[in-house]
Amino acid sequence: MYVFKDIKTTFTRNVTVPGLLVLLVLSLACALFPERMNEALNAVQSVIYTKLSWTYILIVSFFVVFLFTLAFSKIGTIRLGADNSSPQYSFFSWIAMLFAAGMGIGLMYFGVAEPMSHYVNPALPGTLQPAKDAQLATFFHWGLHAWAIFAVAGLILAYFSFRYKLPLAIRSGLYPILKDRINGPIGDVVDIFALVSTFFGIATSLGFGVVQLNAGLVHLGIFSESSYLFQCIIITVVSAVAIFSAVAGVNKGVKKLSEINLGLAVLLMIFVLLLGPTTFLMSAFSEGVGNYIGRLPSLTFNTFAFESDSREWFTSWTVMYWAWWISWAPFVGLFIARISKGRTIREYILAVLFVPSVFIFLWMTVCGNGAIYIDQHTANGALSALAGNPDVLLFTFFEQFPLAKPLCVLAVMMIAVFFVTSADSGILVMNSIASGNRPNAPKWQNAFWGVLLAVIAMALLRTGGLKSLQTMTLISALPFGLIMLLLCFCLLKALRTDRLYHSSRIPYGSRNWDGSHWHERLDQILTFSKRQDVKRFFAEKVRPAFEELRRELSERGIDAQIHQGKRGPLSLELLIPHDQIWNFRYGVAAEVQTISNYLIDDDNTPEIDDKKQYLPVTYFSDGRTGNDIQYLTKQEIIADVLREYERYISLVADENKAIMFVDKGNLN
């Protein structure tokens, strides 16, 4: 923590100052020149969506395959933290928080609007089942693929933060390839990008979402009209509550609000389900999930290359959604990572992918299919006529129910709380990025981000620059998607190292060591063998052990041979030849190992004058991985050879196992 003009702060200057400059410059440009900016950005977005839409599909598809591969591999047992760590939050609290931060406000805005829009304007014109296809498209946009994007970002951040003890920052994910350079300019640029992307994502959501909340309050008669003044009042109130929640912290603020919001969502969904066409909705949910699972592989890679009439729908919906979710990945990923310490990778992936997705499927079925059913049977097209006006569509839908007023009140409460949970979690994430995840940040920093969010959102609402800001955010998704691919490579590299580290056993020569001659053993541990050391080891220990064994075997009528150079100049093996079965072979060969820079550069480690060390490693006829025997004495080498020979004899003597050792060349 440093002091700047007598104000205590944990802000990282290399990230915060440039980040704020970028935020202010882009916000001013969108506010002062909204039409020009919108026109220019739309042109760039159109080119990207038209020419590079396939890249979004492949990137997101890779994320899905990548996560399932990790979840069902041995890597899935690794914990996001120490091996003995346990989750910080209960399962319900954890799900509630990631759900509210991920896409809570979007459910209220698009829960009725998107299925109705797909129903009125289907992806494939002339479809015979527009309602069913509308449900499928909505499931696809809000299901596994969306959460896979968030899950990848969160997994990378949580793993490197809680497992590698690095800061909870995007730059930490690049550690396997950049090492300590993540603390340099490259790391700063990555975090600046994450800060700006998070800020603009929250700002645009605040700006556009407040319009729906204003419409709901007008519908309830609380406000007289939808105006800029009332929208500013809403933003001020929401921001104030969000700041208070963020200052209170995750446990007291965000956690409580998220649990309340999930409870309200379940309550509202149950009301609509029971008051609406219950049997139809449950049947539609079951059929919709089956349809989604059955068509998921084709949907995943579909780019409408052969349906030119549907290309505009594809870029306006699917590509836009993938870009939107990717642009939100730094924010949502950081927040999910922050609350996921102690969970295994398998538990994390499966829960983040499936639990929110199943709830969203049920929500979209109840609201979306419910609206379509009512539009067809009782509203006489009144709801489909409002497909282009999502701000009021939700409340018009609730007006079709017996308890319309309570439903609208509950919906407004949910929108307001979703606003707060998105804003306060965003404030916490931005402060974390700007301060390098330093602990004990002053409370004024959270308030600073909340006030800045409110001011810029109100300014852009006034000038009409929010649309430009949203387009800019979507354009930034493509480069960040490519960065996420690089982060996935880094994660795989780190996970491989993790598996190797935790599967490493006690050095072979120390497993049965009784502690005798420990001074000599300590000297061996603190000395890294050179070529001449291994050569001496062969001459003084390996060869005498083999010679003694050969003499003893010869006295017992068994021919044993000693061969040199079979596995390189520094190699020696004891061979017992056979006619019908594999020869018994116990060999030792020198392997070269590069010593890590971490050990070389540290002051409190053995003195090292060469980056390479030579290890005497065993090998056998059956190709099994050998062992480093540098610590064994002559007698211990003899004992090790006899252990292997005993194993060989016992296996060949077993009728069920001997076939593995038959010399296949003699069967031709």
C-alpha cells in the first residue's frame, strides 16, 4: 500500500492510470460524437461478423470440448487451492453468486423477448415449428456454450491464483510462458484490457437495463413516464446500494443479495408456472431439453454456410451472443474465480456448466414458451406484436395472468436486485484488477468505481453513446477470445506440471533406506552429478554388482552376460538370454537432465556450476519406466536386480501372464 497525496490506496499505477485514461477517452468520444462513433464501429463490427464469424464458433466450441476433457480426465481431481483446502461457500451460496453475476439481469430482459423474437422471426424462414425452434435457439445461446466461456476464464484465474499463489489477475494465466515477466508491460496491458472491458460491460448493462426498470416502474404507476430524469434517479439509487454492498464485502453484501435474488427468481418462476399452462410448460421443458441435447453437436459448429437467407440472423444473434459472453469473460471469470477456492476442477466445471444452464432452460421455457402459448391462445397476437419492444414486453406478459400486479411488482424487485448484484460484483472485480488483488483495499476505492460507473452510464444515456460503447465492447471480444485460447494452452502446460509434481515419488534409492551413512547421503543430495561422476558410478558400483551376480548365476547353471553401450556410450546391462521367452534385461543408462533456473538462481540452494546433470536410470526388457539409482550402493543394486528378476520369474511362471513374455519372433 502506498500513499499518494496523503490518500491511502492499493491501486497499481501501471494499470489504474492508463486504464482510467482509456476509459475516459473512449467514453468522451462516444458521448461527444455518438453518431460518428456508432457508424464507424458498426462498420468494423459488420466486417468482423461477416468475414470472421467462423472464428467465434470455433473458439467457443473449443472451450466446450476443452472443459469436458479436463473434467473427465485425471486432472479433474486437482483442487483450486491446496490439496487439503475446502470450499469457502456453501453450494447454494456459490451457485447463487455466480448465477447473479453471470447473466441475472439478462434473464429478466430476454426471458420473454428472445423466444418471442425467434418465434416471430425464425432463423430458418418457413420453419414448420417456429415455437420449438425458438426455444432451441434460446437454449443454445444461454446454455452450455455461454457458461463454458465464463467457466474457462474463471478456471484459469482460480487455478493460478489459489494453486500457484499468484495474484487473482488475467496476467497470472500467462505465467507458464512469461514467468516473472507477467509483472512487466505485457501483464499491465492484459490487465488494462480486462479493466476496460469489465467497466464498459457493466456500464452498458446499467444503461440499457435501467430503461426496462424505468418501464416497469411506469407500468406500476410509480413513475409517470420514461424519462432521462427518472433513469438518472434509478441509476443513482442502484449505484448507491451497489457501492454499499461492495464495501460490505462478498460475505455480507454480494452473497446475501445473490441468495435473495435467486430465491425471488424461483418464486416468480413458480408463480408463472402454476398460474400459466402448467402441463404444457413442463412438457415443453422436457421436450426442449431433449431437442437441445440431440441437436447440440450440429448446433455447436453450425455457421449457416449453406443457408444464405439465415446468415443475417446468425450474425445478429449467435455471433453477437458469443462476442458478448467473451467480452464479459474477464468480469464474470474473475468473480467466479474469487468465490470458487477449494473446489475440485471436476466439481467446478460440471457445476458451472450444468446448474445455471438447467435453471435457465426452465426459466426460458416458463417465460418464453409461456408467452408464446398465451400469444397463440388468449392474447390474439398482442405479445408477438411487441417482440421489438423488450422493455415493456415482460410486463405485458404478466398482465395476462390473474395476479398481474403482484407479478409485476416481483419482477421489478428482481430487476432492481439483479442490477445491484451485477454492479457490486463488477465494482469488486474492477477494484481487484486495478489493485493487483492486494488485500485490505480502502473502502473509498470501491465507492470510486461505483460513482464512475454511474456518472459515465448517465452521460452516455444522455448523449445516446451507449450503443457505440456496446459495439466497441463486442468488437474487443475477438482479440480477447484469442488471448483466452493462449490462456488455455498455459493452463494445460501448468496442469501437466502439476500432475508430474504430485505424482512424483520419493527418490527410488531412499524408499528403503535405513538412515545409515546419512552424511554421505546428504553430500550426494547436494551434489549434481556430472558425466565423470556417472562414469565413476558405473565403474565402482554398477559393474561390480553385475559381475558378482553373473558369477553367482553361473554357479547355479544360468548363463548371464554383461553388455556395454547398448543404450549409448554410458550404459551397462545384465542380460539373461532365453529361446522361447523375452530375455531378462536389467540395464542402466545415463540420462541428461536440465536443472531449473529457479534452483540455480536461488541463494539458499546447493552450488551449481553446470545446467546439466547426469542420472543413472534403469531400463528393462518390457519397456517399463526405470528409476534413478544414483543413491544405491553395490549391495542395494544387487538387491534391486534380484527384485526385478523375481518379478520376471513369477510372471513367466503364471500361465495367465506368461503370454506377455513369449518371444513373438519364434512364432512366425
